[in-house]
Amino acid sequence: MSPDKPQRLLSLDALRGAIMVLLALEAAGLYEALEPISQGTIAAPMVDQFFHHPWNGLRFWDLIQPGFMFIAGTAMAISLQRQKEKGETRASTGLKTLKRSGWLFFWGVLSYAVRKTGLSFELWNVLTQLAFTTLLTWLVIEWRLAAQAAFCVGLLLLTECLYRFTGVPGFDQPFTDQHNFGNYVDLQLMGKINGGGWVAINAIPTSVHTIAGAMAGRFILRKPDSPVSLVLWGTGTLIAGLWLDVSGVTPIIKRIATSSFTLASLGWCLLALAAAWEWVDRRGHRSVGFLKVIGMNSIFIYLFFEIVGARWFNGYAGAVTNGLMSMASVPQHVQHIVTALVIFGLEWGMCLFLFRKGIFFRL
């Protein structure tokens, strides 16, 4: 479908675009540039929200990856419905989904495979996680909503059991960094443990984000006149996740995607979708072109700043901007902020060029 047809769910493009803008600004180095100059000021707590929580807790930045996977599920439900209306069979859509998952896995591994020290095999990237959750979502997407919800509960219970009851010596502390079952699995799969505490089996609980996104998409298609149910679902899951944390049952830990984290972050995702749907599509505030430009090529720009940006583009652009500003005696902390904004502007400009040419990269 053309990106400009009015029946497109523009709120989904806006949310996807907002997430990609935030990720692009991070990849450009803006938050790292702001962090040192914010310390000791009233802005410090706000800037901290743009970094992952060290372990037990929830910050704004911890919601970005769940939002990315949730929106992928919503878009998937809408896309599959349109394909079904065109007469495509279940087998046909399954083949497309399998191919997409394969490409997501390939690019997810490749984005971190080439290091200065040699080749590396890692499964912590969001694209490798999304490859798994996308395939699992397709398998259950035609189930009744109640059955899908029960399946999601099952995934969270499975996660709890894996962490609590596997009892592997040295990795039998469920919610302790470097000593949990997720770390053990990584050691078997990749021969190493992530120093930041991230684990590959996050793909199991975060499948709930993608499946729930698809459920929300199906709901929007069936009842496009009210976001109230999304608000109620979002409030309920948010409260459930927070209660599990404060009651001491299961701590909110994004790095191992505990069940409490999954529920709390899902609640925020549902509330964000409900708000965007109401504001953009139902009330007609459709001036979201800035976000849509980058949201329509989300996979392209993500791979660009993760592969090209991190390895060449950022350094080259920084050498030019920092060099020019040094000649003008601009303070170094200002240089870093300006450089980050310039890098982001150039990346957004590339997306604008592709958008105007009607070029949209899909997997």
C-alpha cells in the first residue's frame, strides 16, 4: 500500500518514527554528550532516563525496545489482514514471515559480528530477538484473543520457571547478574556472558510484546471507534508488573526481561498506542511528517547507524564538525552536542530523500 493512502494507521507510523528518532539520537551520541554536563544539576534525573537502568528498576529508555517489538506486532497484524483480503493463503504469509525472520536474524547477527578483534557471534541484538518473536507471533496470530492472552501468560510462567527452578550450579541465582539461568544459556550458545547482563533468552518473554502488539492491531481493525479497551488493558498490565516488583515477588529487571518488567513495559506500550491512536487517527492531528519520514524506513536507518554510523560515519562527521568548531574555540561539551545533532540531521536527511523517492526498505 502506498504510504500516503488515508486508510493507513498513521499513529503507528508516528510511534515507530518517534522510537527511531530516539534511537538515532542515541546512536549519534547526544545522550552521552548531555550526561556529563547534567551531573549535579536538576537536569540529571531527566538525562538519566535516556540510559538503561543498571539492574532493578525502570527508566524511560527501558521502554524503547519493548515499544519497537510491540509496534512490529501491531503492524504485522494489519499487514496480514490486508494480505488475507487480497486472497493470500496462510502458507503464503507463513513463507513471507519465515523469510522476514531469517533476514532479521541475519542482519541482527551481522550488525555486531565484525569487531576490531575479529568476528563475534552474539544473539543480544534487538533484531535477532525480533526474528524469534515475529515467527512465534505468526504461529498464534489467528488464535482467539483469549487463547493468545493465555499463551502470553504461559510464556511468562515459563520464564519464571527457567530462572527459578533449573538449579544449574553457579547459575542458580534467579535475579542476580552473571549468575542466572540466562547467563548459563549464553555460555552454552555463544561461549561468553554479556558484561552488561543482557541474555539471549529474553526472546521468550519479549515475545509477549510482539504478540500483544498483534492483539492490539486486531482489536483496532475490529473496533476502530474506541481506544478505551487498550487503556484498560494497559493500565491492568502496568499495575500487575509494578505490583510484582514492589511486593518482592519478581523484580523489574529489563536486562533479563523478567515477567514484571514485561508486564509493566507492555502496559506503557498499550497506553502509548491508545494515546497515539486517539490523537492522530481519531482526532485528526495528522501532521507527523517528521516522524513518518524516519519511521517508514526504520530497518534501513537502524542498520545504517548501527553498522555504518558506528564504524565510520559518526567519526567522519565528527572530525569535520569538531575540527571546524575547534577553530572557533567552541567549548568541547558544546562540540559534542552539535556534532550529535549534525549526525542525526544527516541521517534524517537520508530518510527524507528515500521517502520523497518512494524507496522503502522492507525485510
